[in-house]
Amino acid sequence: MQNGPLDILAINETKIDDSFSEDEISVVGYHLIRKDRNRYGGGVLLYVRDTIPFTERNDLLTCSLEMICVEISRSCSKSFVVSTWYRPPNSDGQVFDDFEVFLWKCDSENKELILVGNLNCDFSKSPPDAHT
């Protein structure tokens, strides 16, 4: 792995709200996309290096997920979606239904997907334990 500047950085459980200005959390050389929860905990943000072309994909968002989705464009190659999301502990099952819809949308566009986040779910158990 090379040492150098990050291309994309996702942060979950930012615990910031609209009282924090863009200037307070911006990083020189990066675009900032944020989704604040505006109450205790949660929140997600994404930094994308300013040399990387991207489009926010708000059409992929669902109401029950704290998430950010961007489509990264690459020259001479297929674009792909980067999504970060946060699922609060003990959320109801609707979150996973909405997540399935999100995956279906990405698949229907034949998009490669990089998904990161804090799911607060133990997938090593069968069935997965969503109360973790």
C-alpha cells in the first residue's frame, strides 16, 4: 500500500449538527458531503479529494438510513458508487428492507458499489443479530 493522500474518507457517528459550519470541518483539498442527524449521536460525512470527479446520488437515498452516496467518475473506466451509512443500535427491521431497495437500485444500474459504515449488526450470527 502506498503512503500518500487519501482519495476518499468516510466518517460515521460524527455527532455534529448544523451548529458546526462547513469551515469548521472542511479539509483543504477535499470536497465535504455531510448528513447531520441534528440530535445526539449519528451523522455521516464523506471527504472526496478535489481532483476526483463525483456526483452526489441523492436518488439512491432512503428515508430510514443515515447515508451518503456519490458516484465516482473515472476516465477510461466504468463509474462506481461509494456509499457510507450509519444504522443506530436497536433500529427496527425497516432499515434492512430499505437497504435491500438501495442495493436493488445500484444493481439495476449495473453499478459497482463500495459500501462502508457502521451497521451495528453482528452478521457472524445466523440469522444476523440486529440488536448489537
